[in-house]
Amino acid sequence: MALGWKVVYDGRTPPPGEVVRPDERLSWGRTVGLGAQHVVAMFGATFVFPIIMGLNPQLAIMMSGVATICFLLIVKGRVPSYLGTSASFVGGVVAIREQGGDSSDVTGAILVAGVVLALCGLLIHYLGSGVLYRVLPPVVTGAVVMLIGFNLAPVVANVYWPQDQWIALIVMTAVILMAVGLRGFLGRIAIFVGLVFGYALSWLFDRMFGQITSPDASGEEVTRYRVNFDSVREADWIGFPDRTFVNDQGVEVAGWHGPSFSITFILLVLPAVIALIAENAGHVKAVAEMTGNDLDPVMGKAIAADGVGTVIATSVGGSPTTTYAENIGVMAATRIYSTAAYYVAAIVAIVFGFSPKFGALIAATPSGVLGGITVVLYGMIGLLGARIWIENRVDFSNPVNLVPVSAGIIIAIGDTSLDITDDFVLSGIALGTIVTIAAYHLARAVAPAHLREPGGGAVVTVGPPGVHEVDPDPDPRPGGDADGIERRDERG
């Protein structure tokens, strides 16, 4: 199924406890509302990371929509995901620019990494997901999902929250109360409602208490209003990014451009492919856990589709893409997994990519509001990793599971860095992912036989809620090793 959805619950809000599956949808009005929530969820990071990498954020928003549509078509609508800007390349991009590379060098290097990622996905697809699970068993994928979510905690603690702690606290509380207290459709879009509420509350605080003095994003103490629409008023309604040029001060202003290729720069970003494979596998596994669908057959396609999205985006000067944990968090909150909402989000992103005024409006979202929303979203992402462990019965009394995974998670959460050379540094999610994978397999290799028994490394085929298929020695070939599957039904 690529296009075409079955309307369920008469298009109305699902009853409590019910879900909307990827090939289903609600009424188009409700679907558009959900699509808008996905846009809000992905917009902050998709807008910010290009700025950090020195690329054009408006072009990044536009190309994220194009990449998402390509992704959904490649996986035939089976994996609901949004492709936003990837943060995994930030370290490599910083290294490229420190060595004198420009935006063309950056996008050229990432484009090659996208090709490598796509080829890895095809290899996984044709050899079978069993190959991937031998490298990334549930104990590892759960850890990767967890460290991806919890690695974002410093963004909340050090960037958003200090700028307006009281607004952040109130918005966080409001989102929690609305998510569990509101009935019907409003409860399903509590995050979007929380953003609107926070925007209005910030405007009201400006009128009641005046300006606030607090650190800005750079950490410098400044006095300002919480809501500032100056950039929104100055921005054009319709416009396309200019071509990349160098201004009068000799500073490059990023826009659309073609890539250029350098082996030196390519080598700086290739390690990010390892993190992206694990990240995508973790995201697909998380979606499988939430939807109750077996997504193993499309795991390779999803990874390849992410690579294709990155190639398409960077070929015109856009940012690298990846499946977005933020939007997985939205699905966890709403329990609506319809890919129709993702198509809506992608189209909205493309349209708004032609509107500098929309970009300015989102960029003007008060930091305190983002702090309150992201503290909930990022936490939910991290806890999805714990859910993978629970559903797969990972045994943490076994040191083979406990010790290496704990090391990788702490490295990622603490944003620990490893200086390979003066110009090549691994840190955060990338380093934590590599440590988790490498240390797990090293520990498993040296462990005595009784500690290598299945339990943390077993492959679990996700089926309907309550039913789990545990294969202690999976055969990646289609239909292989069917007799080794033990069914457990917990539904009573």
C-alpha cells in the first residue's frame, strides 16, 4: 500500500485504547490536524540543525517534505515516519568547515554517505533482516532508541529551559494534563494544543510582567520579550532560497547549490552512516512495537529510503535526512499511525518551504514553550527504548546485556567525545551507538557459554499485542528456521 487508506471509526476520534493503523485514516479534517502536529514536532530540529551546519533552513524544510514522500513510496506506506534534518552529521560538518570546506563540500560529502547508507539498506533487504539483528539485537536497538531520546536532554536543560523556566514548567504541565485529561481529538493532538497554549501564555506574560532577562541560546544574559514578531513582519510571504553566495564581508550565505566531492571530507562524515543504520533500525523497531506490525521485511527498504532521501536533499544543497524520533513521540502520544498524516505533513512542509514568513513564525516560537514541549517528547522517545527491552524480555541480570549497553547510553547522554585525530571527533549519539554495538559483541564473544544463551540477543517478531515470537537462532532466509519459533500468548 503506497496510497489509499481505509477510513475507520467513521472518520471520528478512535475510542480509548484503539489505534489508527498505517493503512487507515480518520476524516481529512482530523488527518490535516495530525499532519500539522507532525510538522510542529519536526520543525524545530529540522530548522535548527541546518543553521548549525551552515546550510539553508528554508531549503531544508522544503526538501524534508520531498524526502518524506519518497520514503513513504519506497516502503509502500508500511513504515509511518517523517524524514527531518539529521544531527548525526553535525560533528563531521564542523570538521569539514574547520578544514576550509564550504557548503558544496559539506553536501557533497553527505551525499556520498547517503549513497553508502542506501547500499547498506539494500544489502540488509536482500540478505534478510536476520543479518541486521545479529549485529543489532533487541538489547542494542532498545539502547539506541533510548540514547537517541535521552541525548536530547541537554538541549532542553541547557538551551530551552533556562531561557524561560516558568513558561517551560507551565507548558510541560499543561501538555501532560491535556494528553491524559482531554477527551477525543484534542487529547490526541495535545502537543500541538500545548504549543498554541504556550504561544498565547507567553504573549500574556509579556503584557502582564514585561520583558524577561535570561540567557539566550548562546548563554548570554539578555533582556527581551518572549514573543517577537519583528522577523515575521519583515519576511516575504512567498519566496525561494537564493543561490549560495559570498556577501560583502566575505561570509558564505547558504542557499541552493550543487555538491562537490573530496575524499578527505567524505571520510570525515562516513562514520555517521553507522549511527544512522542503528538509528533507523531502532526507529523502525519502535514503530513496530507501537503498531503491532512485523516490519522486519521492510527494515532494509526503510534504511535504503533514508539514504535516498539524503541523496535527493543534498543534491540541491539541502540537509541530510533521517527518520525523526520527534514524530515517533507524537505517534506514541496520539496512537494514530496513519501514513496519510505524514503525506499531509510532507506537503505542508513543501508549501511552507516556499514561505519565508512561515519559517520566521515557527522560528519565533518562544524558547520556554519549546522547553516545555520537548521535555515531554524527548522523554517519551527515550522510554520507547525501554519498551523494546520489556517487550523482548531482555535479561539485564546478564552482564553481557547490562554492562556494554549501560556504557553506551551514558556516553551518549553525557555527549562524551573521542578525539580520533585533531580533525576527526566522535561524540554523543554516534559514539554512544558505536560503543553500544562494539562493546556488546565484544562482551558476547569473550563471555562464557551460559551467558551467551538467548534472552538479550533473541530476535522477536512483533505481532498483535500480547503475542511474541521468539527465535533463539534465526535464519534470515525467507521461511527459514520456522520450527525454532516459540509462541507465547499473554492475552489469557
